[in-house]
Amino acid sequence: MPSAADIQIKEQLIEQPALAAAAQAVAGAGHSGAAVANLGRLDGETQVVFIIGDPIAQVKSPSLLSARFAALGENTLVVPGHISAAAVPAFMEGLAALQNSPGLVITVPHKQAMVAHCAKTSKRAYFAGSVNVMRRVDGLWHGDNTDGMGYVAGIEKRGGDIDGQAVLLVGAGGAGSAIAYEFLVRGAKRLAIHDVDNQRRDDLIARLSEAFPGQVEAGSSDPSGFDIVANATPLGMRAGDPYPVDIDKLHSGQFAACPITKPERSPFIEAAMAKGCRTMPGLGMFQAQEGLLIDALRTLNLN
């Protein structure tokens, strides 16, 4: 017979569909009933990790990361925070006073701006010029960027190969910068970067050329001649957005990748699939980096 606590947890899950989905994920991964129970826990000992962005409605990570923490037996919830660029300083000032918030996840458009709030950043974050995860260490923020690792791992998991390939990357923002670095670390022989902001593109090329001389160049929206066509922009999140590349020039021998999770398959990914390309939609990237984010939130220490 179920205990009163079990009944209470079940009632909570019925009333909260997102929580129920996360609980299913925990149980489906073979974790114990105690882990599922921990997911429904909310009390004075709960640790809160914000994920901030503008917009924020598209993110799927709050329930997924909360489920990961529950599976580890930790009383930590990941909560979305809709923060405009102008409000970031005030948010960080308030967060400094919040003693039960040990970490922070960052999404569009704050990844580059948040570097200024870090006392220390990883080598990966330096070359990316951005952070997507921060952890408080002795009262100071340490930052890293897992976007590139997640993006490239997602491609590899879907049968893509990076080593020796020619890559066109569209987007030199926070995520794009991290993805660019990771492509080169994983052995891409040539990386062309295209961005509507030429200065931002050129700054990224200059940074990457310090470590990878002769391998990075300016690109365009023409995907011809590339093995991998990688979108790292928000184009496709909103109805009417243009494609990141000229889709008429895609062909079945290419691999197309995109970070967008809402819609689950962006118009770019749909167009690439219609051309016969192998693809990685945004959820593939996030699934690949879930564990990386959790590790950073629990253990990142650059001292």
C-alpha cells in the first residue's frame, strides 16, 4: 500500500505536467523511487539555479536539469528567469545576496555579457568570449562554456564526423563562438564563419587564429563546398525568420546542425532533411550537454 508521502508526491505530479514529464525521465533512466520523490521536493533547503535569457519561453532545460539533480539525490531546482540585457546588472546584484543559489545557466543573449561578471573563466570560455554556465566559488563566480562540446557531441552522436571536415558556421555570438572553438579542437581542417556583424565575426576569427593559425576564415551564406553546415543563430525561432544559409545549395552529402529547441525541428533543419542531409536538431545538442552543465554546476572550480 502506498504511503501518505507517495500519494502526496503523485498528486503533485498530476497537478504539474512538466514535473510529471521530468519524473518520467528520472524513472525511465532506471533511478530509484527516492530520486523521483526528490524531484517533487521543495522546502527550506532547496537550492535554486536560475537559467536566464530574453526570451526564455523556448528553453526546455528547467525540468530536464531538475530531473538530473533529483537523480543524483540533490535538492536543487532549475528555474527560468526572463531577464532583459538592461536588467542583468541588477539581477546579479540581487543574486549576490541570495545564499541558496550556487550556480547559474545563461542563454541568449547574455552569454558574452556575463563574462564581465566572472572572476575566472576557463580557456574554452576565453576563446569563445562567452559563458553559458557559472558556479559560485568562495563568493566569486567562475564561468565555463559547454555549448561547443554539446553541439559537437550531438553531431557525432548522430553519425557526423568532425575530424578533417570543412565546416561553415553561421553565427559568431556566445554559442557560436564556443561551437567554433570546439570544431577546431575536434580536428576540423577548415572553419568558415559567417555573421551579420562583420566586426564580431572578425574578432572571433582573430581570437581563434591565436590557437589555430591558417584554419579560420570569413564565410558567407553559401554552403557550397562544406561538409558540415552549422547554424548557431536564433534564426528559425520566430515565424518569418530567414534561413541562416541558402538552402537551395544544400545537398545530401552534407550534415546540417542547429541549436534551436522550439520548434523541435527548425525550418532550416526541415529544409536540410528535405534535401537528404543528415541532421542534428537543437534537442540533440542539449541532450548531449545536459551532463556537462550538471557537472559544471556541481564542481566547476578554476582556482
